[in-house]
Amino acid sequence: MNRTSNPKGQVPTHQTASKTGAGEVVAAVTGDTIVITDILASAATTISTLATGGGTVLAYMPVGASNFTSGIPVATSAGVFSSAGNVTINYYVK
């Protein structure tokens, strides 16, 4: 996956990342903040900043699609992990 930071003042570009099974869905980039806008999950899963649901828990996701009116910000320089199932995340980096 090729990602770069958005310079201040520019509209963020949405991106999509997918993971089959548990593990890292979106890789961390030092100094960047990931903002999650949508999550699709094939099984109930914990979305967090460390593997197996550890670190900061961002959301407990049921099966199906979840679209957020307000994005879920992830701590700066942190990645996004899923504890189970197949997961697709739409996000932008700021």
C-alpha cells in the first residue's frame, strides 16, 4: 500500500485497506493520524491500535457495514488492527 501525508490545508484523500483474518489492516506512519470513515466486517471484531484487540480499542464492530457521520481518529503514528474476520476500512490520513 502506497500512502503519503496530506500537506496542511488540503482536502484528505480517502483510501481503502482490507485484511483477511486477524491482524494489521492499516499500517502506521510516523507523524500521521488515520481517521476511519467506514468499516465492513465479515464477523464481529475489535478494531484497535495493537494486534489481538490490544492497545486502544477504537470500536467493537458487528457483522456488516458501519458508516460514520464523524470519523474515528486513531492516535498519531498508530496503526489499525482487527481481532477477527475479514475487514475492509475506508479512511483518510491527516
